[in-house]
Amino acid sequence: MRSAVLAALIALALPAAAVTAAPAAHTHVRVPAYVLKAMHDPARKADMVNDKRRQMAAVMTFAEVKPGQTVVELVPGTGYWTRVFSQIVGTHGHVYTIWPDQMAKYDGKSLAEWRQLSAIPHYANVSVLEQPAADLSVPAKADLVFTVQNYHDYHDPFMGPVNMAQFDKKVYDTLKPGGLFVVIDHVAPAGSGTADTNTLHRIDPAVVKKEVEGAGFVFAGKSDALRNPHDPHTIPVFDKSIRGHTDQFMYRFRKPAK
């Protein structure tokens, strides 16, 4: 389990294995200029090679992140997404990255590297918050809470498991009225619920929708930018035949404005 957790933190930062299946086609979106500028920040040169595969532009546009906003990122991993968030929100915004204690316990090296990254002046608007997985405490109300391929982990034994009804309510309370919660994760077979979170590292999208809406959120859209119809949904996400090209759902939930 521990090796799988470590792999989950760093998998997307590694070069993708070759696969014969092509990702699903998706509709092109109009990408804001501030997103494109952030993506071309010279400080993230090493990340750029993965932008097309990981659909950075589509994801940032879908998340509706804007300059001056406050973003909370759950389990930032290697910081691929954080580095762009930092440049989008700019000096008048802030990015709070959440490192659950239970996750950090299995990957102290990445956490140490993350602390160093947040200390670089270029990322002065990024903070690292270490806290128990079941807790979520942020100094300021957020415009966006964002998580990629980690929502399923909160259901696993090594994380508690976390009471998701309570946790999603904490996400809700963390957001400003009208704020967004964006969840991206690996698709599990329809009807499987949470049975595959600790083995295949996948989760049934219907479960996520039910849990998050149960906290008071309103479903506010989905994107097919990361869908891959050739993923069988029945193999671990680290299997070399699909790693880096899993079928992923992208859901957006909104906290009602009133």
C-alpha cells in the first residue's frame, strides 16, 4: 500500500508510458490570456512537456481560476498544478497547498522538496499547510478548492479513512459563496462505488457526485478533456499499458451564492 501511495503522488510527474489507445476527443475551449501566460512561465520549463497530455489549458479554464483569487489545492504532489495556479492568481492572490499528515508520512522526501519550493521567492504566494487528513483549515476563504487524482485516496484505510460527508462539508465551509470545488480522478466501473479506491486507485464518478452534492454543493458542469474510452477501468492506474492515459472525469461543483 505504501509504495502505491508514493506512486500516486508522483505518477503524473513522470513520462507517460507508451499506449496504443488515443485519448478521447474533446471540445476546444477559449483559454484566457492569463492562463496561457502562466503556462509559459520559464520557471516551469520542465513541466511544459506534459501540458498537452495533462490538458493544462483545458483544466485551468474549466476550474475558472482568475488573477487575485485564493486557491486551495488538496495534496499538491510535485507541484505541477500549483506552479501554474501561483502565476495565474499573482501577487494579489494566494495558493494554499494541503499536505495530509497521513500522506506525508509515506513520502517525506516530496514534502521536504515542497517546503523548499514554497520558500522560493518566485512562489511567495504559495503556502504549505500540514494537517490531519480529516481536517481542513485554511487562513482565508477560498474561491477554488482543487484536487487531481487524490479524492479517492481520502476513502482509503491509510488516510483514516476519512468521513467524506464531514470532509466535503469542510470543503464547502472553506469556500466563499459562489466558490468552486473541482474534482478530477480516475474512473472506476459504473456501480463499483468505492470498492476500487485502495486497489486500482479509481473511484466511481457517481459516488463523488453524490458525496459532494450531499455537502450542499450544486453540480456545475463536467469536462471530457481527460476522458479515454480505451481505458478498461479494470486495471490499476499504474499499469504500464494505461499509466498516464487513464480515463479521468472532471467535475465542477459550486457553493450556492446565497
